[in-house]
Amino acid sequence: MLGSGSAGNSALIATDHCKILIDGGLSARQLMLRLEQCGVTPHQLDGVLLTHEHGDHICGLEVLCRKFALPIYCNALTAEAIRGGGSLNGHRNWRIFHTGAEFAICDIVVQTFPVPHDAVDPVGFAFHAGTRALGFITDLGYATKMLTQRLREVHTLVIETNHDEKLLQNDPHRPWPVKQRIQSRHGHLSNAAAAMVIGELLAGKIERVVLGHLSRDCNTPELALGTVRLLLEKCDKADMEVHCATQFEVSPRFCIGETRPGPFQPTFDSIFFKVPTVASDKLGSDFSNRFRSATLPRDQSRDE
Ligand SMILES: [Zn+2]
Ligand SMILES: [Zn+2]
């Protein structure tokens, strides 16, 4: 986690073959600085993957992408909303996916799914590489059944613990409509709500939880960690690893698993553009099929 909180969010996921930024909601300067702390230069990034268009997830991308022309992976509505907001209008390298699609970026298979949040088409992700998986959900009002099902397969989960319900209710600075928005089914997960989601995943493969997107005024790492640890104790899982990401510093590096070293994996481009039969005017309507065709079982993709 390069940084996470209500003021800005970005994370780096990496295998031996691939480096992807998830969201770019820190200043370009901070993004570069924090990437450098991880031993990564922006040139090495294979792309930026976006959850949604809110400023705390995209504000550094205008400058970063102007400098480095990084591919941006997002759905069409999110791209439109960002461009409509006056950002990234000169950007040419968009990789548009349909929400719900599954596709590969190098050796990482990305599953996308809708999450309920007050953005145009917000998504969560499950990343699979080798035999291991990472779930990534920030900015959501509640966890849908489908989302919970997808996340039962992941070993590490990044999840937002946005606010403590009492601190939010008693906050003197936020007007009622704002509090209602945050607590609504299209707002953000409270510590207690996130703990419930984690509880539902305990029957799955989960081994580690990373908490993020904490509100600066209405939460503390102690409260978020305390709520989740209490739930884990109750469920007899007190030994599970739990971390809390913060706004101002890079988190420790979390090793989710090993990918087999070997020949370079086919890139998203090489698979995507290999399908030669579709006329260019049909590109839009055929996107979803083509994206599905871009997905290969991992073993098969390894052989190429
Ligand atoms: Zn956010
Ligand atoms: Zn948001």
C-alpha cells in the first residue's frame, strides 16, 4: 500500500513479470517517491488499474501519465467521468474493460466486479497469480453476495475500514447529509461493517487482512484494528495477520505467494490484439467477448 486514507489512495501489486498500480490518488510527486521506496520506477509499471473516478483515487494520474504515458485500465463510464471532469483529456492509452470481465495483465489475472458506491461504475478486484490471490475492495457501502463469493478465493484481502460509527455520528464538522451519504448503502464500510465482511470470509482461504481508507477525523488505526481483532478472537482466529495501512507512509511489503519464475508471460496486448477478425467499427460491441477471449487459463498462458 503506497498510501491509503480519505485523502488519497494508491497501491502497488507486483510479480516477477508485472507491476500494476491500483489507483493513483496521491500527488504524482508522492507516487514517484513512494514507488522509489519500493524500488520501482514509473517506467517499470505495466499500467494503472482504477477502482472509480473519485479524486482520492485518481488525482496524481494527470501528471504521472503525461510524463510516462502509462496504460490506464478502467471501465468506460469511469474513463468518461474522469475526462468529463477535465482530467486526462490528452491521455491516449486507455484499456477499457467491462465491469464483471476477467482479463490478464502479464501473469496477473484480474477479476473485476461491481461494488455499491456513489461513483459512476465502481469496481472491486480479485487478482490471481500462480496459485494465490489478492482481494481488493475499498469504497463500498456494503458487500454484495457475489463479491463475498469471489473473495472466498483470496488469501490476502485489502478492505476499507472507513469510519468508526460513533465517531462519525458525533463528528461536529460534517453536516447530516454528508454523514448520511457515508453511512448509506452507496457510501463507505464502517469498522464494524468491514469486520462482518471479514467474518463471512473466514470459511474461505483468507490468511491476512490489510485495512485501509481510514477517515482522518472519524477513525483511528487502533479503533479499526481493535474492531477487526475482536471479531477474529470471537471466531477463534486471533492468530490471523491484520495490518492497517496509513495515509502518510508506505506499508510493509506483503508477500501473497510465489509465481513460478520462467519465460515471460504474454502481455495483455499480445493476447488482446491476436484476435484479428473483428472489424474496427464493431470494436465497441465486441469488447466484452474480446476481453473474455483475452483470458486464458493460467497454465495455458504459461505455455506461450
Ligand atoms: Zn475513496
Ligand atoms: Zn469513492
